[in-house]
Amino acid sequence: MSEEKKVVRVKLVKHEWPDERRARHRKYIKVTLGVVLAVVLFFCGMTAGTLLAEPQDSKSISSSKLNTILKIMNEYWYFGNEIENLPTHLLDDAIYGLTSQEIDIHTQYMDSEYAKQFISSMEGAFVGIGVQYSTATQDYIILRVFKDSPAEKAGLRVGDIIRKVDGVAVEDIEDISAAVKGEAGSRVMISVQRGKELLDLECLRGDVNSSANGYIDGDVGVLEILTVADNTASVVGDILADFEEQGIKKILIDLRDNGGGYLTSVVDIASYFLPQGSIVLQEQDKEKNVVVDRTNSNIQPYEYDQIEVLINQDTASAAEVLAIALKETLNATIIGDVSYGKGTIQTTIPFSDGSMLKYTKAIWLSPNGNSINNVGITPDILVETANALLTPAPKDFETVGVDSVSSACHTMQIYLDYLGYDIDRQDGYFSTQTLQALRQFESDYGLDAQDELDDELLTVILSKVIYVSHVDESKDVQKLRAIEEFNR
């Protein structure tokens, strides 16, 4: 996760993005020169003998090693003929090695295909059907259906298990995202499993807004910011303008599962709330130089009587910037789980072949000078996420039955308990009462009765957990706690 400022790119896109959906900025001259130099050295064609004949410092010795190894691998490696475009393959692998450092998981080299996906994810609007899905099991379970999207209009819903795209089974599709996306106005058939039912739902691809939603709950305006993308500030501005027209003076900002995005965007979003001239964040580079980012003077802030912010363990980067700025400047109440703790800033460098380097250039500090890196934001009111929503389903497990002990059974017990079934234990022992609860679940959802747990059945149970967590408001204990605070 990280924060970044937008940067004009020569070839890939107009703007740079924040750290993985977490946002940060960029300062890249030294690193760029280093990368360019490394590329030049890789291709310069010098021999080891030539290099070793000259006085060498540690840098030239390193360059000699890289150049010599690249030459050997290109010209003499036995398996080289089996790899298409070997020089590019070797160079990419070398760069992956340079940028894969345990101390910093957010610095990353992306080849052209991954870079395209990354850029697309940061745009906040795209042509497609408008769903997010999980692969918590071997299957694709829909986690979110975006408002007014083609998917919503076609009847897709949270918890559906995607089985086919245009008649092709998902296990035979290399890139399901690419299969689902397409030109605006074109049609795609999405086949899903919903409980026992198998449904074929035709979607008309179109524009999708994936960055923010807004609605009114009683006298509270609920602003869901899903990601801090290129267009998010504009979308948020429209939502807040609508809230003002309806006289909203209490606002709940939901940043749960928001991994961040562009720093420039989060500064603009914060500008709708903080007094003009306020500090949104501070950037500190490796020399301890600090740059202060203040609100956008072109944005007029709204005034609210009460602001509350929802966060969870997946609230990160730019989303954390917004949360702590609202807390420190406006005394907003933060509710939920401790956040992710992404306090670094990344920037991106695009290359002419479509690849990209994303690297950490600084850390960010809150308006009061606090760092949340590797610590996260501790809520004012701690309301933990339900264990079922944090428990991944095991993959490729053996079928289990009564009197056995397994992690799969343990997971099933957690899920069934969340769904309200009578579970006597959650230690992974497949008891008779666990079987009775499973049979009741199968009966309630019209499934064929079976006395053993397998991958497919656990996936169906998980899909119900996901569905219930979205449609049953009584399950959203974090939001319910926030509403209680508004009503005090």
C-alpha cells in the first residue's frame, strides 16, 4: 500500500498512481539514473577481461559481475534456447531481484502486462460489468457489486460464485478479469452458482464507477470511499454536494477495505472537510527533509456537526492519511479495527516498453507529525471485524467427516456459527452436533444432503457468509456502533 502523487507519463498514462492503491508521491531522479545505468551496463557488451584490466571500485566490480553473468546466460546457457525473448526475460528477472527486498514489500518492478493491470486499477472508472471478486477458495466469489453497474442491472449479487464466462469454465480461463472486460455495449454471459441454483446472467458492458458511493441513512450521510483513485475526489465532491442539498450535517466516512491510492487525490478529498490551509500530511525523505502537503485552495470545504470514520485492518495508505487527518484536525471519531499501517510513499517510473518501477521514496507523517508505519491507526472505539470475515477457506483439502479433525472443519464451524447455526465447538473436531448444523444449512439452502465436507460445499458456505455480511445490517457491528454514536 502506498501513497503517490500523479506524474505525467510519456507513454503509459497521464498520471502516476499511489502505492498499490495506497497513495504516495514520488521523487525519483537518483533512482531513475541508477536504473538507467543498470540497464546500460546490462547491454554494454563489455567482457570480463576488459573490465578487470582497469582499476575498479566496488561499483565497477558489481557492474562487471552483472554484465559478465548476463553475457554468459545469453550466449552459453544450455536452456537459453527454450526461453522466448531471452535477453528481455533475463533483464526482467534481474530487475525483479534488485527490487525484491524483504525490508520493503512496496518497492516493485512490474512488467508491461502487470503495469497495465495496475494502472487500470487506479483509474477508478472503467468499462466492464462492475464486480469485485475473491479467490478465498479455488473459486471466484463476488465480494462487491458496484452501484448502478451492468452487473447490478443484470442481477448479479454479492456471494455469487462465478462458474463460467461466455460458456467457458473459469478454471480454463487464464485471466478472468480480461475475459469479463470488453468494449462498451458488448454483451457477456456470466454463469454463477447461487446456493444450489445455476444462473446464466447476461451483462451489457458499460462504464463503471468503482471509487466511491454515497447514500443517506436517517439524518446521516454515508460516504463509502472504496479506493483513492484518479477520479475519486471528483466523485466525492458530487456526493457531498448532494448531501448539502438535502441538509446533511452528520457524515459517516467508510474507509474499510480501502487500500489507498493517489496522494494528490487524497489531498483533494481531505480539502472537502478540512479548513483551507490545513496540513493533510507531511512527506519525509531519506535525508529527513520534510515537504508539507496542504489542502487544495480551489476546493471549498463543507462543515459538519459530527464526523465519524470507519476503518478496518485493510484500511491502508492514502485512506489512513485521510482518517488520521480528520481525527487530528477535526476530532473525528474513528471506529473499527486497527488499520493496516502503511506509512510509506511510493512513486512510479514508466519505461518505453510498458514496464514500470514502483519504489518507496519517503515516509508520510500526520498533520501532528505522527507516523503510523507498521503500527496502524488505533480507533477511538475498537469494534473488531467478525472472525468469519477474517478466516480464509483452506484450499485443496481432503474430504472430511464425523470424528475427524481438520482446519477445514474448523473454518466451517466458524462460518456456520456466524450464520447463526448451533455450533458446540470451534476447534476443528467434526462432532455430531457439527454435522447436524451442516445438515440444517444444507436444508435451509436447498442443497443435496451430504455428511462430509468438501471444497465445493465449503465454498457455498463461504458465499453465504459473504452475502449475509453485506445484506444483513445487524451483522455490520462497526456501522451499528457508529450510528449509536450519532444518536447519543
